[in-house]
Amino acid sequence: MDAVFDRLVQIADKYDALCILGPTASGKSHFAVELACRFNPVAEILSADSRQVYRGMDIGTGKDLSEYHIEKNGLTTDIPYHLIDIADAGEKYNLFRYQRDFAAAYADIRARGAKAIICGGSGLYIESVTRGYILQHVQPDLALRTALEQKSLAELKEMLSMMKEKRGTRLHNNTDTDTRKRAIRAIEIEKYAMEHNLAPEERLTLPEKVYYVGIEVDRNERNRRIDARLERRLREGMVEEVKRLMDSGISAEDLIYYGLEYKFITLYLTGKMSYDEMVGKLATAIHQFAKRQMTWFRGMERKGIEIEWIKL
């Protein structure tokens, strides 16, 4: 594995950032931390996990912050990390906020001359900061969506182009118009901006050249790791963690919103299912979640993103 790390350090010189992605329980965080140690100064990790942003949600989200402390030859190296513990549990953090928080952290890393390593399994979060998506906090316009529903993608592209020309903006990439759904959303945002006389959005500082590394694990081995990890987290107090969150005033509805561990343990704590039923259904749900993650990453490849897959 040393040769792999050395090669990636050399490759990194040609890119703005490296991205380590993979399904849950694949070992991507450990891989990213080990890689970060090989840089001088050490690289800094930008989390791309939609739930690790929440404070107090530690065991269930698998933060494993101890992994960011590496001991070798009697010396301890602390790997800086970002975008973990930046929102209160109970909030509904979203992609719009993540993109801006990421941009601020990434700009800070660049200003200090360090290399950035993006690491996570939330494919949408990864794409939002590596493909230049322009996100604006605009509520859905249902009437507009209905009116545009019958238009072809070509018609939507032409309409968006005319609106942007009128407003003095332009498409930064093709991601806004690669599907009808995205094109309609882009028109929705542009219409809102025109009606409210908003200035063209300032470009965020996001990496333009990213090298993607996928951590690949055989499905059976992945499921075995998921089951072993779930058993370990339950022993470590994951149920007690969710109970503390409930006792702090976070509603069952909000905890269920976070899904997976928080959903099923909340259902158990509120008497909706037995402990054994909770464990069995949660394990199955995590297996399915990992499969969906891999489906997303394969979809990224179909859209032209090259991912180097490494088996651990």
C-alpha cells in the first residue's frame, strides 16, 4: 500500500484536490488519513458526509475522530479535518449550506498552502463541490414547474440561455442542463433572481481539478463489516447516544429524519419495535444504503467522472 500512497502524493501535484470516496464501512476514512500523513505539510481532510456535520451524533454517524490522530515511531500526528461538528443536532443542514461551508474551508486550506483531501460517502455532497454546481436558496415554484413540465430539454435549455443572457450571467458548466429536472430548477432560480433583482452570484472557491479514488470492497465482505461495526457501535452506547439526544429535547420526528441508526433506534426507544427487530432491520437498511452509494458512484462514472478503484 505504500507504493499506492506514494503514487497518489505525486499525482496530487497536478490536481486541486484528491477525493476519497466509497460506501459505508469500506475503510475510506482510514485510507484518507493514512494518505494525508504522506504530505509535507500534512494534507487536510474535508468531510463529505451529510450526517457527520451534526454535533452530538457521534457513534451513529461513525465519526471515529480518534482516526485523525496517527502514531508512528513514537510520534503523534494530528490530521486537520473540516466540516464535522458544525451544526446542532436537531437542525436540518442542507446541500446549500454544505457547499458554502466547504468553499470557506477549502479556501482556508489553499491559503495556507496545504493539500485538500475530500473524503466521504455522500455522493451528492461530493458532486456539489467538485462539479461546480451553482446552488441558491430558492423555494420551489410549483406553478412554474407545472408550466414547464411539457417542454423538451432543448426548449428548456434555450429558455434558460435567454434568461441568463438577459440577466448578464452565463452557464458555468453543463450540469444545470443535463436533465430536464435540473434545467427546470435552473430556470426556477433564474426567474427568482430576475424578479428580486439579485446580482449574479459570486463564484465560490471550489476545486476545479479533482482526482477521484474509490475504495472498493466485495459486497459480502462489506456486509460482514457493516454487521460487525453495528454490533460494536451498539456495545459502545449507540442506543444511549440516541436517548441522550431525545432527552436534550430533539423530537423523535427529527431523529427519524436523519435515517438509518437514528431512525431505527428512535423507533425502538419509542416502543414501535423490539430491540431484536430494530437490530435486524437496521442491518438490512445499512446494507441497502451501501448498495445505493455504489449505484451513485457508478452513475458518476457514467457522467464522465473517472474514478480509480482501489481494493482494500
